[in-house]
Amino acid sequence: MRPRNQSRKGQTILLMTVFIGFLFGMSALAFDIGFAMLVRAKLVSAVDAATMAAIRFVPQGVGPMQNAAQRTFQANLPAGLLLTKNPTITTPVLTPVNGAIEVRVTGSAEVPMFFARIFGKESLTVNAGTTTARRDRNIMLVLDYSGSVGPVLGNIKTAAKAFVNSFSDQYDNVGLAVFSRSASLYYAPQKPFTTDLNTTIDSIRQGNLTNHASGLYYAYQALLDLNDPIKNLKNNEIVFFTDGRANHFPAQFDITGAANCPGALLDTSVNPPVRYINGVYGINSGTVWSTVAPPPTIPNGNPPTTPDCAGWSNSWRQSIRPTWFPPNSLNGTVIAPLGVPLAGFKNASPPLTTLNNTRREEISANVLDNLARIVRKDATLNARIHTIGYQGTGAILTDVMQRVANCDGCPNVAAADAADPTQKKGRFVAATTADELLTAFLDVAGFIGRITK
């Protein structure tokens, strides 16, 4: 008969053997699970990169999206990395959600098991999926085609078409306004747009003289007129291109003393009533050019203006009103009901005894700056304005362009605008040579194309 203590020693050894085996098994399983989790973390990173790559190609369609996603995925998780087998991703899935497009990509990979093979488990499949969003855009491109851009008009057209082609025919609305002495809506924002808008850009002919504010006004008007019930949920963007100073400005002109000014309006809020016209005024002194509605067909050269008050005399120049009230939009919406002041950061405002070129340029800059502020603060659009300046026959108006864009960190932005949370930050890009125009337009397109999450 064994001694009792020997029996207990045998039981203890048996229990310890079983326990050590259990610990070894758990450790082995933990190693396999830990390795699988390591591979899955790499898979998540690769799928996330693939999703980000795919969403940038939404304008080109699912095929290019899939190609971009596959290239990026394989670069981040090639077969054999971390001993993986069959790393694959699905075709990107697009889902419209409240003015945005969500893109989802899922992926999988086989992870080899080491110690789990004891239990007949050779491999484990790990899965991951990521979703990112691209907010739909309503975009107005505004082009200066005054006489000074003539030498680079071809470059501008090439850059503008590359910009347009950066957006989606299926999800985005894109339009075009142009300006020289006056402005016109050449192409209302719509979808699809690529073919027709490229043709429209090609049809632009060189105009003369420059009226910045009218160009911005027509772009703003076009976005307000756009029949899109959820446009406040989308990214509303205006891209404004010019090569220099404005030499014409829009205003309301008192023509009470003029004998023959067709198209005159009557202001009965004052006594006696005052006759006035909406128009533009600039370096061709002595003439007020009245603005008219955008034509049904594209004109060559200048947008339509007529010298309704040719010979507007020096004695009436004191009657330029201090505030410009733009005409109603095409659907009757009143633009900027509080009006656009002609006074501003350039310290020039009517009434003026002389309208020399410097004063005209100052008023032009003030009106553009004040109108841009109204556009940015319009809660129905929450729009951003981006500016592209080209150094053509004169220096780039860096101070004006930065103020209009309200660009983040730009030194010339008004402090109050920079600190105002209701005014979004746009992008300002300067192109100093013709060869830089394409890069500048694509820079802004890339800035607009940033994903939302």
C-alpha cells in the first residue's frame, strides 16, 4: 500500500501537467488571435486607403474608382505580406445620402494559423470595411475674358475645361459666368454638364474692359436660382478668375437731369421722385452702360450692354448712389436686399467730383469686396468663394483676391471676416505665368474636391 503523500504527489503532477497543457493551448491560441488582429489592422489601413483613392474618382465612374481602389489596396497589402493569402476588396458601393455620396469598400484576407492547426484550423479569414463621404457640389466658374487676357485666352480655356472635368456629371451641378465690361450667365449650373460646358468654354471670344462685381453677381444669382431643394446641404462654390484691376463698376445712377435715357426707373421713396438706371460705369467716361438680362444664346465679345445714357454729363456724377441694388434674379428673388455699398476698404465712395481711373478702380474693388461678403454670409448657400489671380498685363490684385476668398491665414483678409464663423474660408491661388494657369485651376479643383469625412 502506497503512502498517502505519494498518492497526492501523483495527483498534483497530473493536475500540473493538465494545467500546463491548458496554459500552453491558450497561449498558442492567443498568439494566433493576436497575429490575426495584427493582419486585420493592416487590412483596415489598406481598405481605408483604397476607399480614399476610390472617392477621388467619383466623377469618372465606378470603373476608374475600382481601378484606383485596387491599385492602392495592393500597394498597401500585397499578397504574402504578413503571410497573408488572397487579399481582396469589393467594388466600391455608392449611396446618395442627403446631398452627399457615401462610398464603401470592404476587404478580406486569409491569415495562416500556427498553433490552431492542432485543432484542424489551417487559416482564418479577416474582414474590414470603411465608408467615406463626398459631398455633392453646386459650382459656378467665373471667367474674366477682357481684352488683357487675349494672349492667354487659350490657356484659360484649357485650364477651365480641366477644372470642369474634375467634377461629377452625375452628382454635381456646374455652371459658367463671364465678365468683361459687363457680365453674363453663359451656362446655368446643371447636370450633366461636361460636354456642353466644354463646348461653351471653347466658344468664348475676347471682350474688353473689366467689371469684377458683375461677374460675381451673376454667379451668385445663378446659385440662388438653382432649383435644388437641398442645396443648403451641399457644397456651394464660386471660383473667380481675373487677370487684373477692374476699370468698370456697377451702380445706380441718378438721371433726373437727363433728357433721354431709355430704361429709366423711378424711385418714389423720395420727394420729388428721382429717375435712375442700373448700369456700369468706367474708363469710357461720359457713358453709363446699362445691363440687360442674359441672352438666350451666347454672344461673341462683350456681354450685352447698351449706352442708354450716352453723354451722361459731369454735372450728374455727384448723383451716383452710395449703394448698389443689383437687379432681381431670373426667378424674381431679390439679391442683397440691403444693397452693396460702394464705399469700403479702398476709402473711395460717391459722390465724386471727378471719376479718374484710380477712383474707378477703388470703387470697383470696394463693390467686389462688399458683394463677396454678402455672398459668404448668405445662409441659404453657405458658399465659399475661391479666387485665381493671373499676372498678365499688371500685377495680381493680391489684397482684393485674398479678401474676396477670405482665405485661411491670408494676411490681407479683413480681421472681422476671418473671425466670423458664418463666413467660410476659400482658396486663393496666384498664377504668375501662362503655364501656371492649369496648375492653379486644378489646385482649386482639388481644394473643392476634398472629402467630408
